[in-house]
Amino acid sequence: MAGYRVVVGIKWVPNTQAVRFDPKTGTLIRQGVPAIINPQDLHAIEMALRLRDAYGGEVIVITMAPPPAVQGLEHAIGMGADRAILVTDRSFAGADTLATSYVLARAINKVEREIGRVDLAVFGQETIDSSTAHIGAQVASWLGWPYIYYVKQASLSNGSLRVVRQLEDVIEEYEAKLPAVISVLAKALRPRHVSLLNKLRARTERPIITWTNKDLGLDTRCVGLKGSPTIVAKVTYLPEVPRLKKVHKAENPREAARWLLKNLLSDEKTRDLIARALWGEGSA
Ligand SMILES: Cc1cc2nc3c(=O)[nH]c(=O)nc-3n(C[C@H](O)[C@H](O)[C@H](O)COP(=O)(O)OP(=O)(O)OC[C@H]3O[C@@H](n4cnc5c(N)ncnc54)[C@H](O)[C@@H]3O)c2cc1C
């Protein structure tokens, strides 16, 4: 294959904006909550597609998830990914990030054995449900590949990768030898829409394959709950903050600022908060 083979990890997550918290039981109400591709992973797919479009090669999207996640892979094919792999097995359930990244890294190894050399693995910055931002770094560590995160631009040449990464107050440029792993900065790009023609490919050409642990042959002590040393000791949810949601259509910025200040200062609690933020505790 001419060009570069890029693997993108995506996660099929509950749409957290639709998840409600049950204050009586202290649990999340997940029933009827639709699942979506983790929004930041759309940026990872977009970056991989741009690299393929610029340099040739192929994009393979991979997810470790229960079978319904195939819808997420179909979406990725619809965006233009060449193939996709669903890695699924009952023994993978209950995985923490260590066990998840282990399975993903071994799946990438299998891609290399059976499909061909992988040049780059691309991940989103973090997920909207667990938000650990561990997976990219851990996969890199299992594979022994260099890892760069918060990447907003990438280019490839002669076996190496050049990236621009953006931190809060600094922009850095790095070069790394391929193969490598990157995590894409949240909202770095504008993910393309699904094309109907591409989505039809998902049904007609069947570019999505499924691997279970029969295919991967991993020791069941290293995957799922058994392979997960992390223990979630306690989860505490913050009480919901009531919001007044006032909308003001201002004539100009000066008038808008005046309106905002007047409204903020008219509430005693907000006045105290502002005073403490400006002049410290006890100043209210
Ligand atoms: C003790 C414990 C038990 C858990 N049990 C369960 C459980 O039973 N069921 C469950 O669903 N979760 C469970 N989790 C959560 C699970 O470990 C995480 O969802 C998973 O490891 C990914 O972590 P994250 O969501 O923080 O990803 P992050 O590290 O924030 O993700 C970064 C990027 O990695 C990629 N990525 C993340 N996950 C995947 C994936 N699965 N496939 C491909 N790419 C991916 C995406 O590109 C993503 O943007 C458990 C966690 C712990 C600590």
C-alpha cells in the first residue's frame, strides 16, 4: 500500500447531555439515553481522513465496545474511513483504562500482522463519559511508540510526523519518528459530514469486521474486570445549580456590559461571590 495506514480509536458513549441524575438513589438514569460517537473522536477521525487525503493510504477506525457500537463505526465509514473494526467480547466488560488500552494495543498489533504496517494511531482528547484522557498515552506505552497530545495539526513525511500542539498559553511544534500515537485537541478541526454514498458502502461492501477474544487470544486475567486494578471507591454528584437563564439583546457592547453588571450585582449571593473572588475571603 502506498501512503500511510492510520488507525483511529473511537468510543461509543451515552449522550451525557441526556443523562439525568436520580438524587434519591444517587445513580445516573441511563434508560432511554441515546448513544453517540464521543464528540471529540469526530475530530480524530477528521484528522486521520485529512492525512489520508493528503498523503494516500487508508484509515481504519477501531472501537472496543458492545455490538451496538457498530452504528458508530458506520458513521465513521460514512465520513470516509476505509474500514472499521469492532473489538467486542463479554470478557472485556468492566474494563478500566489499563485493560481497555491493553486490548486496543493488541488489536493494533493484529492489524499490523494481518492487514499491514500501522504508521499512526490517532485518539480524541478525552471522552465525555469517563474523561480520564488515559487511553492515548496508555496505548502508546503498550506499543512502545512515542506519544504527543493536544495536537491541532499534523503532517507526515519520510517516516516521520510533524505536529503543532496547543497548550493554554503556548504553541509547540514537535517531530517524532513513525510509528507514533497522537491525541487530537478538542474542537481542533471541523469534522466533515457523513456522505450517503459512503454510508451505503458500510452496507454493500461490508468494510466493518468484528474481532472477539477468540481472534485476539488475550489472557482473560489481563482484560475486562479481572485485568482492571482501578477501584472506583466512591462517586459523589454535585447538586444541580439553578440557572436563571436571562437573555438580553443589547444595542452595543457598553450597554450589554452595563446590563450584565446590574443583573449580577442585584443578587446578594452573586455580589458576595464577586467580592470574595476580587478581594479574598471575609471581604463580602
Ligand atoms: C474500575 C472501572 C470499571 C469500569 N467498568 C466499566 C464498564 O463496565 N463498562 C464501561 O463501559 N466502562 C467501564 N469503565 C470505564 C472504562 O474504563 C473507560 O470507559 C475506558 O477505559 C475509556 O476511558 P475513558 O472513557 O476515560 O477514555 P479517555 O482516555 O478519556 O479517551 C481518550 C480517547 O481514547 C479513545 N478511546 C477511549 N475508549 C475507547 C474504546 N473503548 N475504544 C476505542 N477507543 C477508545 C477515544 O479516541 C477517546 O477520545 C470502568 C472504569 C473503571 C475505572
